Amino acid sequence: VRYVCGAGLGGQAGDLRQEVTDAVDVRGRVDATGIKSWLQTRMDDLGGGKEGTADVSSEEKRLWGIVSKGQPTYALLNEQRDLIGQALEKGTGPWANTNMKRLKDIYGSLAGDQINFIEASAGKEIADKQRAANTLFKQMYDGREQMQKIFAKDLSGSLAPIMQRAITQGTKGNVQTLNTLIKIIPEDMRGKVLTSALFK
């Protein structure tokens, strides 16, 4: 049931982020020390130098190229954060195959650099809106992750029979339970859940 709020949380967070974007100079240059440091540490962990650079993912290389050349614009960093958010939220986009912990670490480093820029250029009130948006998005991601764990763990147990009963009731004209269940299932998992229930 917690996931039902996901769209609402995402909408609220999106609205707050838009207010922030409207209040800052999107062409302003961001001191990306946090993400640069995180990427440097990752490359060092993988052997450093050319070896470390060769072993990071293509998306990490691209991000390193953006932050290592100087100070990227707020808009450019924001686009990168959005792509990582897409991977966290929907499991799609260029970052989709990246380890979840790394995604969260990269996202957090980018968010920190953005907050510092926002506070320095637009003030604490606007930065607090960004912090609130980040908190709402985190709640949404955590809710989605929890739902994935529940469905992965319980689909063959308690959830499949409930879905089967709802499908049976739906064929008799009572679709309310089925509609309710479908609404709480993350959109990208609905096909799998329905198929599993139908062929159980």
C-alpha cells in the first residue's frame, strides 16, 4: 500500500524541484567536489590511473569526463542526477545496469554538490526545498524497493492466490479488488505479477 503514495511523493518532489530550478541560474557553474571525489576513490579502488579508469562503467567514465574538466553547469549535473534517478525509480535508462548501492552513492554525491550550489547561489530557503524534494524521492525509492522485495519473496506464496482470486472475481464482473491490487503493484512489475498469478 505504501507504493500507492509513490506517484504522489514523486509529484510533490517534482514540484519542489521545479521551484528550485526556477530559482537558480541553471547555467551557473557547480563545484562538483563531492561526485569528483567519489569517482576518484572508485577509480583508485579499481587500481588507479589508466587501470582504474578502464574498469569503471561507461556511464561512470562519462560522468568523470563531465566533472574532471572543471565546473559543470547546474543543468548538466541535474540531467545526470535525473538519469540516475530514472535507474533508481524505474530500472531504466543508461544507468539501469549499475549496482544499486553505487547508484545511491553517486546520486547522493551529486545531490550534495547541487545543494551546496543552490544554498550559495539562491539561499537556504531554496536549498531547503531541494532537501525536501530529495527526502520525498528517497521515500519513494525506498517504498519501491520494499515492494520489489515483497513481490520477489512472496509472489509464489501469499500474493499469487490473492491475485488469482481477484482475477476470478474480475471475470464475474467484480473488478474492484483486481483494480486495487494492480494499483499497488509498481508499473514495471505488473506484467510479471499477473502472468505468475494466471499460470500458477
